[in-house]
Amino acid sequence: MFVNLVYSLTIKTAFAMSTTASARAPVSNLAARPSFKEKYDHFIGGQWVAPASGEYFDNISPIDGKVFTRVARGNAKDIDRAIEAAHTAFPLWSKTSAAYRSNILLKIAQIVEDNLEKLAVIETIDNGKAIRESRAADLPLVVDHFRYYAGVIRSEEGTVSCVTTFGSTEEAIEIANDTLYGLGAGVWTRDAHELYQVPRAIQAGRVWVNCYHAYPAHTPFGGYKKSGFGRETHKMMLNHYRQTKNMLISYSKTKLGFF
């Protein structure tokens, strides 16, 4: 009984001290900085391989201007090695089922989601953007897009803004198109006519109407003019990675036409 009493008092005292210490501990809003390896190699053919030249370059974080790791510097030999690895993998990979490929994409999405906080911090350290964007936009969209394409195959930049005035709708369109770029644009209007006509007249790959910065995985994204090539997201993007083959098969055992 005495032992139990001492044990109980010890536990309660320890709990009280822990609670007091926790209450006094300062609360930090800073994200925990992950540890990095000294250097990272190329990932080719399912393995980490050193660059052909043996050269690495410093990866400097825009946050503090300091080097946080070193990355393999690729050259033509590394590109050829990667292409050869892709050609080697293609015969087997091309025979895998849509369900198999879909499951791989789903696994990637799950791994990213399970490590979202760590990856978001790494993203911010690497490119200097606000951590809230990495947490709430970039990484969740990565998960969303992998899962979107996992479903599709079963059945099939940053922005520059300025403020200026304009005297008419026509002038607004002229100002919007007076640029070498055309990645994205936004239109805010309550006029049903403008709601349809103005987005069609603006030379941009994506135009948000009465909303902005929405990136649903099932819609194509890409720019006009010097704002990129082709389209990302949406199933049309898959056309860059496949070839269409047309097979006309007759199951009749009788002759057809001239053959």
C-alpha cells in the first residue's frame, strides 16, 4: 500500500511538473527545418547515380541566401543515360494494366500526403515562397493531381500583376493583351455579355471569371505566346506521353472486298 501511494504521488508530481513546464514553454510558429544530405545524385533507372561529370552545384535557399545542400549537375551523358533507362523500362511498363498504373499514382499521392508538412517546408526552403502556399496550395495540389490522373487513366508559374485604369472594355482587353506572355488572367464582372466575351478575347491560357487562383486538376492549364508550351493537368496532357494506334479487326472468316 505504501509503495502504491509513493508511486501515485510520484506520477502526479511528474505530471504536474510536466504540465507546468508545458504551460511555460514558448509557442513557436516556425516550421521545423528538416535535415538534408550533403549532396543529392541523379535518380535514373530506379537508382541514385552520381553525375557523369562528377560535378555538383550549390542549392541556395532564397530565405537566407545560404547553401542547404548540393545537387548533381547533369550533362548530355546523364540525359542519354536517363533516355536509355526509359527505353529499357518501356517494353515491360507498356504492358502493365491501367489499374496497376493507377495504383502506383495513388501510392505516390498517399506518400506525399503522409509527408505533406515536411515536403512543404522543403519546398519553401528551396524556392523561398511563403510556407502557407506550400502547405495549403502546392503540396495539396500535387496530391490532387496524382489522384486525378489515377482516375483518368482508368477511363482515359508564378504571376505578375499591376493596377491601371481603362476607359472601356475594348481598352481593357487591349491592355491585357499588350504583353509577350499569356499564362493566366482574371475577369470580374456582373455583366453576362462581358462574362462570356471578354475571357474569349483575352490571350491567356487560363482565364478566371469572378474567381482567381483556382487549380482544379481536371482542367487544362498552360499559356499562350511565351508562357510555356503545351498544357499541364487535364487528360489532354497525357497525349504528350503516348501514341495513338488504330487497329481495325474483322472477326469474319470470309473474304472481305479485295483481300
